Amino acid sequence: MSNSKYMLAGLALLGLLLLVGTGVAYANLNYTQEGTVKVVTYFGRIERVYTPNDGWFTTFAPGREAYEVNVKSFTETAPVRVTSRDNAALQVEISVTAFTGPQNVEDYVRKYGFDEAQRHTRRNQILHGLIQTEARNAFSEYGAYEIYANQENIQKRILEALKPQLANQLLLVTESVQIGNPDFLDDRIEAAASGVVANEKQKQAEEARLEAAKIAAQTKQIEALTYANPALLDIKKLELQLEIERARADGIRNHQGPLTIMYGAGSGVQVQVPAGR
């Protein structure tokens, strides 16, 4: 009777140990979700980086930890204060969209730490400083009245300057840069700059309409000369015959019946296309 009690107690203890061991092993099972990687360390040293394609893994061993690193695109916005070439002050928001290259993950966490919140704080502090510097450089190339009309050039200038810096310093791949609406601290400058852009757009529209009118007038003049001058009319006929020969060479397979080329006042040339060609 006493032996049975000891046996039951031993089995219960064994079952408890198995249950605890299973729970611990399950708690240490890991897998990597899309858009992330897992950095596994062994007593603080990076041992391996796991991607979603690697499937599940375990950290059920002394000294092993797994840290998640987000490699999806993110957008960081920095409000900056800059000045134009002629020293007009303005504020503008610059947004940078980038991501951590998976091939740079080990160096990235070594530089900025394993804790995600601390890592992002350090990264963004440097990123804001780079944005401020390159925004100041880009806006200073233009006068106050030129900034609205050159926002695309300013944006391109900032993107080209930031790409290599983010790659080398932050280990980031830059996707795009967006600039918000420039806000001059002096509203009079903003109104005047808007007026300059509006006048330029109106000028461009008027020049386009004028050019279209010139082309239309020239076209009508050429057509009038063509049909008034018999020699030019003969040239036009030859051009039509050339087009017919080109069409015949290419094969007019879907056409049924004759082709009629009209010219002059009611007269024309009819071309019969043989069936089956």
C-alpha cells in the first residue's frame, strides 16, 4: 500500500515536470512574421537572423534571446525652419519614407540597440538632423518668389542628398521624400509668391494658346496653297498613291469591296482590292 502511494506520487511529479517542460519549450518557440526579421543572440552576441522563410525556431537554451526588427517601410516627418536665398524665413514639413534593408539588420541593431523603442528614438534623432540640414541647403538655392514654382526641384534635391547619407549612417534604403506646403513667416511674402506662380501659369497658358493658333493658321495656309497650285496637288496625289501601295504591301485583309480615294471637286480614283487578299 505504501509503495503504491510512492509510485502514484512519483508519476504525478513526473507528469508535472513534463507539463512544465512542455510549457517552457512552447513559450520559447518563435517564428518570424512577414515584414520583420528575428535577431537571435547568444549571451548578447548575435548568433543568427531569421526571416519568414526560415520557419519556426526555438530559443530554448541558456543565454539565447530573440529580438524582432521591423523591415517594413516607415514614414518619418520632420517640421523644419529654413530660409530662402534672399533670407525669407519659412516653415515646411519634410517626410521621408524608407526601410531597413534585411542585409543590414545585424549592423543596424549593433549600432542602435536591440530594444525597438530606443532604436527608433536614436535613429529618428539623427534622421531629423539630416532632414533639417538638407532642407536648409535645398531651399537656400531659390529666392522667396521662386520657391512655390520650384517645389519639385527642391524635393528632388533633398532626395538625392539624403539617399547616400541614410544608407551610410542609418543603414536605411530611401524610397521617397515629400515636402509639405511652404509657410512663410511673413504672410505678405507668401501672398506675393503665390501671385508670381499664378502669373507664370497664366503666361504659359496664353503662350500655349498663341502657339496653337499659329499652327492652325499655318495648316490652313498650307492646305489652301496645296489645292490652289496644280503642282502641289500632283504631289498630294503621289503621296496618296504611295499610301495605297503601302497598304497593299501590308495586306488589307479585312476590307470588303473597292477603296475609293477622293480628291478635287467630286472626282476620285477607285482601287479594287481582290478578294482573298
